[in-house]
Amino acid sequence: MSIFPSALLTFCLFHLSVILVPVIFPLVSDTVNHDILPYKLQNYGIRGIAYHWFKSYLCNRHQFTVIDNVSSCFTYVPCGVPQGSQLGSLLFLLYVNDISRVLPGENVKLFC
């Protein structure tokens, strides 16, 4: 059983403010800044070869689309994490993990 319903009930019983922000992963994961995420990875202790591997995985990405055997031009992707992989989800979570610091003095809870 998820702890989310019980935590929500606790907040309500003690008359604490609750703000629910539903997040749609494909939309918000496209906003991950490629300059900020590598910095956060370093803060989590990822350095050396692993750091450079993550940075090359994220930065200087290009994509294109194929519909009915017709390809679009390659387009530079300046932000976001690759979707459809465990690594993309992990990188997004590392990116937003410190969001509670934006509201100092508040009791922010993250549920994923």
C-alpha cells in the first residue's frame, strides 16, 4: 500500500495545507536543463568517467521523425531526458529531487 493516502490523511487531520501537483512525465521531462543536470550529478558525487558518460548521453542530442517512410530533418534537442528508459526516469528524479529547497521552512513531500 502506498504511503501517499495515509500521509494525505495525516495532513488533513492536522489542518495542514496540501497542494497536489500532478505531473505528466513526458511533458516535464522535456524541460530538464542540460546545463543544470550535469551540475547536480556532480553534487551527487558522480565524477570522472561516469560523469562524462552521463554528460555525453544528455548533451548534443539530435532527433528526427519518420512517418510513412518520410524522414524529417535532424533537429538539435537542447533540453530534456531521453524518454522510455529507466535512465531517463532516474535522471529526471535526480533533477527534481531538491525542489523542496525552493520553499525553505515548508514541509514539502515528494511522491512518485
